[in-house]
Amino acid sequence: MISTDALHEPERTRIAVIGAGHLGEAVLGGLLRAGLPARDVAVSALPAERAHILAERYGVAAGTDDAAAADGADIALVAVPPPAVPAAAAEVGPALPEGAVAVSLAAAVPLARFEEALGPGRPAARAVTNTAAAVGRAMTALVGGIHLDGEARARVGGLFSGIGSITWVGEEAMDAVTAVAGSGPALLYHLAAAMAGAAVDQGLPPGEARAVVVQTLFGAASLLREADRGPAELAAEAAAPGGTTREALDRLDAHGVPEAVAEAVAAAAERSGRLAEDAGHR
Ligand SMILES: NC(=O)C1=CN([C@@H]2O[C@H](COP(=O)(O)OP(=O)(O)OC[C@H]3O[C@@H](n4cnc5c(N)ncnc54)[C@H](O)[C@@H]3O)[C@@H](O)[C@H]2O)C=CC1
Ligand SMILES: O=C(O)[C@@H]1CCC=N1
């Protein structure tokens, strides 16, 4: 009897991850966690030992050949360092099947440069995402290329929606988005480390301090996401007149912390612009 399983198989989306370092692995892990079958993923990573580790860890096909990973993929995610993007794209573009989409996850590299390296007519997009993809909580900003039609746009949007939230933006917003969505998690980890260290100074055991800080950040982020009030109102609600929170907020303001955060974000955005200039992309 002929098996009809194939007739009932939901449409597959085969994914290539080109360059699986910190970000590529986070996205890979998030996609698998969201239900993408490992058999539908091909990874290209350097050096060969890294590819071997990823194959063992995730049960995916992994090697060092970008074109081999892209061959047969519906969507190729290019997560190599910015200077390596043009060469990787030149391998990936010709290897992808007709209609398949290439997405650059690299900071700074303009979409037009990525499209040029992929070759003529290739549907493409640029994404800024972050390592919270690993737990399905990424923030991803997407820019669509000139050959990305509505169907392909929906496929790319759907893929990134599986690992967090998405927004489509104009490319002029990408330096700012890179500073906030890309670099932002590290700013918050930096803050978390300072808070945990301070809690230890105040007498909490390190394990306890970490657990308290993590749940506090998680709770605050969750409330911020769900409440109908913004961050200033939520801060005011937590700061009773003459109380402890007011004391702490006043100290942060006296040290210019809001200005320092603004300066840090501006520096990251400016660095994103300079990265592109240094690589001759602007
Ligand atoms: N780490 C992060 O949180 C974020 C990173 N990005 C972007 O993602 C890209 C990767 O960043 P990270 O993962 O942090 O760097 P990483 O250095 O951890 O990973 C890059 C990986 O690409 C590999 N590689 C280089 N050329 C390759 C090629 N031709 N084929 C296959 N693999 C190749 C390297 O061996 C390395 O393992 C960068 O373009 C960065 O701007 C963007 C947003 C956030
Ligand atoms: O630090 C970087 O350059 C990358 C891009 C945004 C986050 N990480």
C-alpha cells in the first residue's frame, strides 16, 4: 500500500544558518525549541570543530561549507561577522534554490551590499535580532529587500515571530535598532551584574542575590510589557514619597545615569554607522 503520509505533511521550511557563533547558535536553538525539526536545518560554522560541536548538540547537519548548507534551503540566515558578510553571501546566493530568501543578521552591513553579493534577483532581508532568540524572546527588526515579495516577506516574518517579537522598519532605523535591540540585552546584563554585586555587598549570599535580581528583572520586564502604563509611571508607582526607591532613584539621577544610558545607546548607534563606513559600505 502506498503511504499517504507525505500528502499530509505540513509544508516544510528548510533553514540554513550560515555562521553559528553566539547569535547564530541562539537563533538555531530558538528555532528548534519552537518546533523546527532538526532534519530541516543545515548549519555552516567555522572552524570544523565548531561545526562538529553544533551537530552533536542539536542533531543538525553541520559543516564548514556555506554553499553546501544553503543548497536546498528555503531561508538562509547569514550570521557571520560584518566583514565576512559579502564573501559568505557570494557563496550562499548562487547555492540557494530559486525563490529562496537570504537574511543577513549582521550589524551595519547595508542591505544593498548584501543583495549585491548574493547575486541578481535574490529575495533578501536584513534583520537585527538578539540572543534572547534562544528562549523565544528575541526582538527582531526587519528590512525587506527589493526582490522580497509579499509571500516571502510573510515567510521571513513568520520565522522570526517563532523566536520572539518582530517589527518591519526602514533601513535608516537600523543603527538605532542595533543599539537598542542588538546591544540592549548586554546593557541590561551589565546592570543586573551591578545590582547583584551590590546585593552581596548588602549581605545577601551570591546565589540568593542572583536569583532575586533575575526574578526582579523578569517581573519588571513582564509588567512593563503588559501594563497600560509606561516606565515612568511604573517607576513612580514603586517610589513612595520619602521611601527607599525614591532614595535610590535620586542617587541614580545625581550620578547622571539616564544621561549615561542615552550616551551609551548613541555610542552604539554611532559605532554601527562607523562599522559600515570602515568596511567601505557607506
Ligand atoms: N551577538 C549578538 O548578540 C548579536 C550579533 N549580531 C551580529 O551577528 C553576527 C555574528 O555575531 P556573533 O555571533 O556575536 O559573533 P561570533 O564571533 O560569536 O560568531 C560568528 C561566527 O561566524 C563564523 N564565521 C565567520 N565566517 C564564516 C563563514 N564564511 N561561514 C561560516 N561561519 C563563519 C565564525 O567562525 C564565528 O563562529 C555579527 O554580524 C553581529 O554583528 C547582531 C545582533 C546581536
Ligand atoms: O556587538 C556587536 O557588534 C553586535 C551587534 C549588536 C549586538 N552585538
